[in-house]
Amino acid sequence: MKLLIAEKPDQGLALVSQFKTIKKDGYVIIEPNKWFPQGGYCTWAVGHLLQLSPPEVYNSTWKKWTLTNLPLIPEKFQYEVVKAKWKQYQTINKLLKNKEVTEIIHGGDAGREGELIVRSIIHMSGVRKPMKRLWISSLTPKAILDGFEKLLNEEDTRNLYYEAYTRACADWLVGMNASRVYSILLKEKGIQDVFSAGRVQTPTLALIVKRETEIEQFEPKPFWEVLASFTVNDKQYEGKWEKENESRLDQKELAEKITAFCEGKNVEITKVKKERKKYEPPLLFNLSALQATANSIFKFSPKKTLDVLQKLYQKGIVSYPRSDSNYVTKGEAETFPQILQKLSEINEYSKMLPSPKKTLMNNKRYVNDKKVTDHYAIIPTEQVKDPRKLSEDERKIYDLVVRRLIAAHYDAAVFDYTTITTLVDKRATFISKGKQLVNEGWRKVLMHQSDDKDVILPILEEGEQGKVSKVDIKEGKTQPPKRYTEGQLITLMKTAGKFIDDQQLEKVLKKTEGLGTEATRAGIITMLKDRNYIEVIKNQVYATKKAKILIEAIDNNILASPEMTAKWELRLGEIGQGKASPATFIEQTKKLSNKIIEDATTNSKQWNFDGLEYEVKNKKVSKFTTGKVVGKCKLCDGDVIDKGKFYGCANYKKTSCNFTISKVILGKKLTETTIKKLLTNGKTNVLKGFKKGDKTFAATLVWDEKEKKVGFEF
């Protein structure tokens, strides 16, 4: 008999849905059929049933967080069963050891993690029975049965297991050692919290903190631009003054002089440049591109997009969700006409179909067997579904996937770009730019971008003359860099910090060394949220004080380097291809763990976190905190005590002394340490993070003896 092991319950039941089965607790019995001649069993993990053991399992003294214990380097890594999943592990273990079972079919997700989840369970059981691999990219009945017809040999995917296992061990080494050394050293500086650090999460966080710092340190500068309206042979248009490709002036007086010079003057068109540009339809989706698009349009977090996509996959209506490919094989392309035909019968897509192109078979932009590695692009399967029968979130994601496939069967979008140079009184140059849509092409199918408003210019020719009908000055200020959205963060991780904000997705999706993988990036962002390193407000990613403290402590050390982490990711990929040694990689990671500890210990002597006072978020205020003395009253020399939401004089009831200090001033939370400094020294250190309107600023809080109140010193 054969034993089929799936990664999740829903997946396991889907794999045997076309067979006659008898459901049991934690598994099903498969009755004899073509693929299971003697019958069989199907059971499943519940995600990761096993986890790498914590430090104290290897050495009891490692339970205590001390510098003397570091680095933590086990001689040999070992797994243990997750307590909450013990029952299901026992079910699988019992079936594996069943004497009736003579062959195992590995039916986990066709990717690295799926490989690791199922193989780890088999290794833990100690069972050594022949194994085949079910490798499919969709859960349609046809794909499942085709997969059973073409089972892979165990060794065909063994290197993927080595990659996933090596990745897990490397992450344990870096994460355990880095988290402990920075938590311990920061505690010595009076900052008590657990500072999680890791091979992928920390370089990602460093990029976010870098952007936060750029925004905080940005100083807006005013500028002025001169805009003019022209009338040439009864045709009106507008232009902007420009000199040496620069339109912004840093002196208002100069803008006023140009304006005065241009008023009512004669003009001549000296140059008309027309350029026609073609934009091919975007590539098919891989996971990163879909996450970025869903975030841009629907504000979905990357994790939400992946979760919804997983549901669609388990329903059999889209292909494997964690794909990093934008291409399909010829075999998949052969099914597209059939899929489009079914979509044309759905009201929502009937107006878009039939499409101008009937097939993509010979279009290498989409169909390229050589560029499909583990999985092809995310596409709708032949099991087409009317989106109206899905939940709202599922409908939105399914619709994106469907439209991207339809758009690939459309022609290029074509625009004419026109640039007109107008010379005022033979001296002042003005530039006018316009865009005209020549052929809508694939834009008929996909949502238009909000910045696609066309400026239509009249038909003008060189040598035409006219007059300035109006001239104005427009004042503006330089703007700080924008915070990343979660979707942009996914792209940022994929390109290892080389940020590209461009919907021409092919520029982003070239082969690149990135942070994490398609399968792990959403989880990393979620982890940064859960560990209080980032906050997402209105789809904008903000770095917290905790994040700033950690990254300032790490500084430019290797742990925060996106480029270095990207190279590790590339090497892990080579392990998966059988081109690199797992043992060598682990040895290098051990050396890296040593270096991380040495760097942190050395640099901690120069750490200075003035202005970054930090309180542990969500730390419950003890009822015993209220009433704690923090200093002497500046009005009556009584005790200043913690009164819950503010600090106030203990003599209030006796003498009506009304001395108080709020715990929050202009959005800035004040720590107990800061209040003590203010009461003892009459002033604090420079504090960052005060907010007034849209602006943030830094200042020192001082006690004004004359005014008898707390004020700011800049």
C-alpha cells in the first residue's frame, strides 16, 4: 500500500477527492484504484509539525541569556514536535511505520517549504521506505491525476530539501545569536526589551529605518516656477520656464523678473519634438508582483494577498501561489484558448473577449520553458470560476489574475509624446509637454493608473508665432522622500534595496539577488509588525523607536547589509540546484555568528541613544507604579509622583500645589528617565519626535523658572 502525505488537511482531501475514500481521525483510507492498486492512506501535516529545538535542549546553561554563553552553536541541529501538533504527528508516525505501507508519496506543496515540512517528519520517524514526489502546480482534477501519472523520483527534489533545511539552520544561528547579543548589550544601556534580529528581517528593517531617517532629517526648501499661457494663431497652450533642464528657481525675485519680462511679449515656437512609444502588456504575475499590485490598488497587506491566493489555489482555480516565475511552459499556453473561451461566458469579461490575439504559443515574452524553474506564473486554471460566486477579497485577487492573462492577449498600448519649445522675446525658454493615446491596447483590460491624465496639446509647428496671454508664479517646497507602502516593501526586498517604483513590471522582475524568497517575504513583514519594529498607517510603513535603536546599534555591520544577505540568498538557491554545499554554507554562517557578536560587543562601547528614549510597548502599568516618586516639585519642593496619565505634586491635596507634567507632550511620550532629568537638572537631553501639524521636530525640554512651566529649547 502507498501512503500519501500532504502539507495541509485541505490539500490532502483535495488530492484524493476523485477517489473513493473512508475518512478517519487525521487521515483517510483510499480504496483501490488505478493509481493506488492495493489501496492506500492519505494523511497530512498541519503546516510545520516540527521546529528546530531551542538552545537549552542542546545545553541547559544556554537557557540563560549571558554574553559568556555566546555564540550558541550546536554540534548537530535537531527537530522537535510542536506541542500543539503532537497528536497529528503521532498519526503520521503510526502510518509511516505501518507494515502494510511499502511506498511513500510526498504530496507537500511543490516548493522548498513543502519539501522541508514532509521530509522532516519522515526523517524524525526514522522510517526508510521508497519515496516518490507528487509535484503539481494546481489542484484541478486534471493536474492532480497528471501528477500521479508522472510522479518524480525522491532524488529529483532532494536538493530542495537540503536548501530549506540549510536555510532553517542558518536562520537559527544568526537569529539566536544576534537577538541575544543585542538584547543583552542594550539592556546594559538601560533599554529592557527583547530585540529580535535575523538574517533577512534585519537588512529589511535597516532599509525602512534609513528611509525614516531621510524623512526626519529632510529640510524643505522653497522654490518658484514661472508658468505662462500662450496664444499662437488662435490656439492656446501652457508652458513652464526652463533653463539648462531646470525649471525651479530658488529666488523669488528672479521669478518675478522673468514674469515681468515675459508679460505681453511675442513668442515663437522653435522646436516641436514628437515621439511615439509602445508599451507591451505587463508580464504574467509572480507572487511579488501580485502582492505589490494588490497593495497598490486594494491596500491589501502582502500576507493578506498570499492568504487569499492560497484559498483560491486550494479551490483549484489558480495555479501555485508562491511562484517566482513570470513565464509559462508551452503545455500551459496550450490551455489558454480554452480558459479564455470559458471566461468569455462570464458577464464581467465578455466585453474583453475574444481578444485580438488568439494564442501566445510563440510569444517568448510569456511562453518560455527555459525560464520556468519550479513553477510557472500565477494564472487562472481551466477550472474557471465566476468571480461573483467568490468572497469579496477572493473576487478581487482572482480578477487581477484573470485580467493579467487576458491583457497578455492584447496589443501594445501606443502613445504619442509631444514636447514643444517656445521662445519668449527670443530670450526666455518655455517647455510644454503633452501625451496622446493612439491605441488603447491592453489598457482596455487593466485598471488605468491615476497619473495617466493626458495633457492634450494643439497641433503646432516650428516657426509659428504668437503672444504671451498670461504669466504666473507658482510657489512650492521640496518634498521629503515618501514612506514605503507594504507593496513597495515587497519590491524593495526582491531587488535587495534597489527601489523601483515602476509599473512596467519587467524592470523589477529581472533575475536579481533579493532578500528572502517569494514564499517568505510577506512573513518577514508580518514579523516586523508583530515585534513592534514597524507600524503601517494608511498603507504607509513607519519605523518605530525600537527599530531605530536596533539599527543604530547595528550601524553598518554585516547584519544590516542588504547586498550581503542577497548573496546568501543566491547561495541558498545554488544549494537547491545542487551547485553548492550545505555544509560549507553552515560553516560560513557559524563564522558570521561569531563576527556579529564581536562587532556588537566592540561597538556597544560607543553607543549613545540620547534623544531615543524608549518604553516597552504594551507593558502593563502596575498598580504599584502609581505613587512612585520621580523627583522634587519645582514649585513647592514636595515629591513629584506618578499619577497614572501624568506626573504631579504629592502635596496637591494638602496645599493645592498644581505642579504637573504630562506623560505625552505634542505626541512625544516622556519616559520616567526623561522626567527625572528634567526635575533634577532643569532640562532634558535633545528629544526627537515632537509633532506639530504635519511636521516633526527635535528639542530639549527645559523648566522655565520665570514662567514656572515646562518649555522648549531649540
